[in-house]
Amino acid sequence: MNENFKNAVSLSNISKIFKAGANNDEVIVLKNTGIDIKYGDSIAITGESGTGKSTLLHIMGCLLKPDSGTVNFFDDIDVNNLSDNRLARFRNENIGFVFQFHYLLNEFNCVENVAMPLFIKGEAKASALKKAKDYLCEFGLEHRLYFKPYMLSGGEQQRTAVARALVAYPKVILMDEPTGNLDPRQAESLQKIILDLKEKYNKTLIVVTHDSNFSNMMNIKITIENGSIKKY
């Protein structure tokens, strides 16, 4: 898959301030900072809790607006200029999300859960379900296709959640501690699958993680220091 653009995501002069405490004291999380992430990069966002890792990821994923600065995708799409409806459509078509908790729907089986992004896009049911099955098989879940989420192990639930994030062919995949709730064996297995599929489908992968083994698998590591994004 060849893309004509250089950068998948570009953040420029980003600032984000939250109010905290009884006195609404300002907490500066990000201050006039930025980064260019090239298409196909794998990025680990690391650092201590409370430094703004998830805030940065949510800004990259258009789930949170910065107080100032610009967020551009694919070189020339400034998401600040998109209406709420267009932004939601852009996000659904181009960004896949995985969180520490799987957020699968217990009333639907694995295939239906994975197919949800395709249903939202209006894809025909038969086609959506076939793609969902294919992805679940890539994650070694061909024996769990019609199980409900509560019938799965923690590792199987998270693999299903990752399959759901990939099924609509997003260009950018954002993950917030995707293996944080798994034991070391399950975490290592899922990390390998994620990176193998990232390479197979040439995706841009951005992961918040405390797992040094996982972060060391990425080609770029960044952290947040005093509100600034730092590569190391």
C-alpha cells in the first residue's frame, strides 16, 4: 500500500490546560509542543502516570480538542476546520482505537462486535461479517467466532478488540495500554500479533504503554516532559 502523503499525523504548537482542585488551579499538560509522525511509523508514548500520555493520544485521535495549535492528518487535513459530523466521519474512516478495557458489547458475539465499525460505515451485513471473521482468524480466534465477550479469556477479549480496531482498514491505529490488563504471556502474544499486522497492512501505530518490552519494539519512543514532547 503506497500513500502519497509524508506524514500521517502532525501536531503543531499544541497546548492543553485542565482545571483541578477546589480552586480550579491550572494544570498545564501540553505547552506549545508538536511532533510529525510519518506514515508507517510505530510510536511508543512512555513516561510516568499523570504526565499527559493519554491526553496526547486523545488529541491525536480527535477525541479531545487542544486549547490551541493544529492537528493535521495526511499532510493537509486540518481537523480543526471540520464540523462535528465531518470530524466523526473522518475519525471513523481513518482512525482505529484500542483501550486498556476492551469495551466489547456482551449482547453480541465476537463476529458482530468486530463488524460494528463496518456496520456504522453502512457496509452490507454479509460483507462486514466476512471481514470480521477473517480478522478474528488472523488473531487465532477462529474457534471463538460466535462466543459472547463474557465467555472469553482476558487475552481473547483484547484480541477481539484489536481486530475490531483494524477491520475498517484505518490508516492510523491508536492504543492506550492495550496489554495493561494481561499477564506477561498474553501481553507478549498480543504485542507480536499487533506488530505483525501493522507491518502486513502498513499502518501507522501509536501506543501508550508502560511495558518496556513493547515500547522497545517500536521504531520511535517519545515522552512528555514539562508539557513538551521529547523523542529519545
